[in-house]
Amino acid sequence: MELNEIFENLNNKQDNQLNKFELALKKALNRLNDLIIANALEDIKNPLEYDFKFNQYLQESGYYNVINNFVDNGLDVVYGDIVAALSVGGLAVSFSKEDITKIEAIKRLNLQKFNDLSVPTINKMKDSIYKYSLSNLSVSDITNGLRSSLVDSDLFKYSGTYANTIISDYTQSIIDLKSSEADGVWIYDGPSDKVTRPFCNCVLNQKKYYDDSEKSKIQGDKRRAYNCRHIFLLVTEEYAIDNGYASGSASC
Ligand SMILES: [Zn+2]
């Protein structure tokens, strides 16, 4: 199989996981909204306990389940395709027990990123509840206010974007993990279509291959942050040259 076929397969599987995630997330956030509204009158009596209560609502709404499940299972679709891609590039790898331990650590870090989204959201909601506890607003004004605070929260706005970013970061982390002991050069690969950013298109079109330091320079470029579907793959230098890549650095 060709590399672009493998990556297309991988992208399809990941899109599938993202779609499932989005659906489950939407349901959880609807339940969260309902819980907040249903308990608002009770909650404004104890504004200082609202961080605790809101965390309970997150739990009850299924939000934590949704993100846990995404990280625990949704991310797992990558392994077979990564092994296949590395093998096309001339590097035979498999996953060992030690890898599994490292993979677990990578997953925990990713889960942490998700959990960090809830912290400013919890604080924001607590501020709102506190404000309403001191006001003479009507019930409907309070519930409407809480609803719009929630819709305007990081958790509401960015959970989907985070999932997108995490799923592509994860692919790269696993490739990096399997490449750390191998010798080779890095090539940049992934889709080139209407939504591909100019920076990524430029790097793709240059068809260069890179050493570790050049790779991390391009990888960290702000112009490819968030939702980038392109990855660096370690291949043998022979494979790179045979496939039209030239040694060098990217100038994009
Ligand atoms: Zn990209």
C-alpha cells in the first residue's frame, strides 16, 4: 500500500472517532445545561459550593465519560496504520510492553489537557452564580444568564477543537515513540486539499527530508497549530531519495 492510502485510511478512522465524539459531547453538554438550569434556584443559595456542584454536574452529564472514552478508546485506531506507514518507509516496528506503558503516559497527558478546560469554566460558572445570589433578578433572567455563561465557556467552545488537536498530536506522538530508536529521516505527509493551510502546502510542495532539529522547528511553527492533519514520518534516507525528496530545510 502507498503512504497516502494508509494516511487516508487513518484519517477516515479518526474522522469517524471525531464524529462519534462530537455526537456524544453534544448530548453531554445538553444534559449539563439541563442540570444547571434545574438546580439554579437551589444553587444560588450556596454560591461558594458551586465549584463542587458544577463538577458533579459534569460527572452526571457524562462529560467526563465522553472525554475519557475518547482518549482511552478513540485514540487507539492509529496503531495498525502507523506500523504500516513506517514499514512502507523501510522501518520495521512493533509495539512492546514498554511502549504500552509510554502510551498510557501520553494518554494521561492528553486527558489532562481536556480536564484543564473545565477549570476556567468551573470558575466562570461559580462567579456567575455568586453574582446572581446577590441580585434581585427573576428566575428566568438567572437561568438565561447561566445558560449563556455556559455557552460562552471554554469547555463549551473548545472541547471539539481539543479533540481534533489531540487526535493528530497523538498520531505524531506514537510515530515519535516508535522512531526514537530507529535511524532515518523525516518527511512531511498528509492531505493536500481545499482546507490545507498555505504553510502546510508549502512544506508539502518543497518535498524535502529533514533531521530531528529541522523537524521540530517545522512542527512547532504556529502556522500549523490546531487541527493540522499533517504528520512527520520517519523513513530511511533511501526511501526518501527514491521517492523524490531532497535533503534540506524548509523555507516557508
Ligand atoms: Zn497541516
